[in-house]
Amino acid sequence: MTQQPPRSLRSLPPEGAAASLGAARREAATNPLLDTLQRGLAELDAQGLRRVRRTADTACDARMTVDGREIVGFASNDYLGLAAHPALVAAFAEGARRYGSGSGGSHLLGGHSRAHATLEDELAAFSGGFSDAPRALYFSTGYMANLAAMTALTAKGATIFSDALNHASLIDGMRLSRANVQVYPHADTAALAALLDASDAETKLIVSDTVFSMDGDIAPLAELVALAERHGAWLVVDDAHGFGVLGPQGRGALAAAALRSPHLVYVGTLGKAAGVAGAFVIAHETVIEWMIQRARSYIFTTAAPPAVAHAVSASLKVIAGDEGDARRAHLAALIDRTRALLRNTRWQPVDSHTAVQPLVIGSNDATLTAMRALDAHGLWVPAIRPPTVPVGTSRLRVSLSAAHSFDDLARLEAALIEASEAQAVQETEQPPRSLRSLPPEGAAASLGAARREAEQPPRSPCSLPPEGAAASLGAARRETAA
């Protein structure tokens, strides 16, 4: 006889369901951990900060079905519209037929396939032009690649100089690295130079995103390279949002700026513009060999399925070819149009020239209201709130894809204007002074002040004992992590 499953709430009459739910609540009340977590969730609800997952029923694309509804999506990072590209889908299937569904082990214990090795060679050739002896290392995720770069290349006594708006994965890697950490104000090369001048660390790492994921601005890469060379430091750049989009043939932000240096470490991701999954690090061959030996997030995890790597190889061919050029040109035109249309709302656009186009609204509640208004028009534009962005700068993040059309942007513009006008009318009582209540120059100043406040840790982590450095870096992470 088949064993009967436990009774569930669905199988109970209403009074039984209520009793079962009550029992669950009583259990939580007597369990300190559950009680703490439930109070934490209630606090997130009260602050308008609880995140909700939405479920896609179809492939990632500009037009897709989400939670059973047809929508135009401005949420993904599929910048070139390759996630559903037939050539990539076919390559994925071919890779699965050739290599199977899984790798079977870590890269050092049987899981490193010919597909992985081929992809690493292709990536080094494609984006390694900054080095005379480039080599690439493939990771399952961008998070793991950044952890590896931070932990394998530093040790106790090293100093990391980190942009205040760096991605959370970089910040977590710094916390694990045991290095001293100095956080400099966002894109402030003068402040960075002063920190470097004052440092006597034997190993120095400057760390920066290239395209900052919540503002869309680009780091001053040429100045960062110059500072690294002047001070004998290494520069680690995370080009998650630039690879495939920036530079000739989409080779990335370093290629776009025509930068070369023997002391560069380049991190890129393959689940955004490349349309597949995974990430990579490119650096001098000695650096990569050391990471193979010492990067724990590379060594102690199962390798990604070889079919994924095989699909990325197909993606590189599209990115580097004529079709990739055409998609980047269309994306550039969409960016120009979006920059113009965002200025037609009552809210404050961020000056971004990339596919990330933020529209700062201010409060959490107002931003959520705007997001819901757009959703009612069949437009998915996510609300970005603290701790991803500084308090008071909650925003809509419009993420563009080459799969979008100008008709999609026309729908977006009409809905944004309607939502911003409706919100102005519905505010019957005066809210706290926010970005909305300021003229454009005031809004920009307020946003700048909020950023500066987020950028400045209470004290430099280098001047703190280890536990103080961790606390200070944790505070910076809570303000800026994406």
C-alpha cells in the first residue's frame, strides 16, 4: 500500500486549516529563531522592503509571460537579447548530447571538460588584449568569480582599495580575504590617490565595477589604471554589465578604453549580455594558475554543466560577429531614446549612457506605487530599494535589451508619464522633503548628498582592528550592495 502523505492545509476544512495555521504560529512563538525571523519579515513589510519573486513562464525575452500574464520586461540583464537566441539554444542541446547533463565533479576532480577548456581559450583571446600573456578561468557564477579574485590574490597584510558602490559579491570577497580594506568615495580618483599615497602595504589591490549596476555610470578606468601603475598596485575590474556590450565587438570596458597593463585582473559574466550563465577571470597566466591552486570558490564546487560552456562558445560567435554589431547599434539607439523619455517624467533620471537607466523616485512606498502602476500596463520595471541603493534614493531600474523595440519604449514613456502625474495628484498630504519636491538641480544635489553619505564609512577599515573593519565594511555593504 502506498504510504499516505501528511495531511496539508489544502485537505482540511476551513476550521481545520485555521487550527493548523494557529498551531504553526504557536510553534514559531516557542522557537526563538523562527520568532526572530518572523519579526524581521514583519519589519521588512513595514518598511516596504520585502522582495517578491515573479515567475517567468516563457523564455527570457523583451515580451514574455510572467505569472500567467503577457508583459514587456525591462527587468533582465539580457542586454543583447541572446537568452532565447536559436543558435544558443541549439548549442546548449548539442552540448548536452555530447557531454551529458552534468559535469560530475569539481574542475580538479573529473569535472573539467573539453567544452570548459575550449571556452577558456576563447575568452582569453576575445577579452584578454590588455595582457601580453592572458589566460582565462571559467566559474559557475559571477559571485564565485569575484570571491575568488578577492580571496586568492590577497592575504593578511594586503590592502584593498574599493569603490563605495562596488557589487555585493566583491564586498563579500573582501570580507573573506583577511586583507585591510579602504573604501573610497564613488569614482573619486583624488581620494583614492590619497589613500594609495598613505599606504605602505606590500600588496595593493584597487577594485572597481566598470559599469555600476544600479546607476549605470562607468568607472574612470584610465585614471584607475594610471594610479595602479604609479603605486605598484593591481587593478581588479568587474565588467559584469560591460562585457558583450562595450568596446569593439563587445570585448568589454577595457577594450572600449583601449587600456593595457600587466597588472590588470578582468572579471566578466556570461549570464547577462552573453545570454547563458557563468563568469570568468582573465589575467596574466601566472595569476590564473595561482587561482586554480588557491581559489576556494573554484576548487570546492562542482563544475558547471559542459553544455553551458558549449552554449557560451556559440554566444561569443554571435557577439563578435555582424549580428552582434547590429544588436549593439540598436541597443545604443534605444539607450538614447530612453534617456530622452525619462526626462519627460516628474522623477529624476540618473545620467547613464549604458543599458541600465535608473529613474530615482525617493521613498520606498512611492517607488512601489510607481512599479505597480507600470505593471497594470503590462510593463515589468523593478523597484530598487535599500540596501541595494542608499536610503532616500529608491528608484525604478529600466534595463534595456536589443530585443526591445521603439514601440516598447513608447508604451513605457506613456505609462511613466501617467504614473508620475497620478502620483503627484494623489499625494494629498505633504510628505517629507524628497527628490520629487526639488527642482532638477536640487534633486541632483540631494541625490549626490545621499550618495556621498552612503560612500563614507564611519572610519576607514584600515584604521580599525579586524572586528571593527568587518563592521565598517558591513555597514558600507548594507548601504550599497546590489
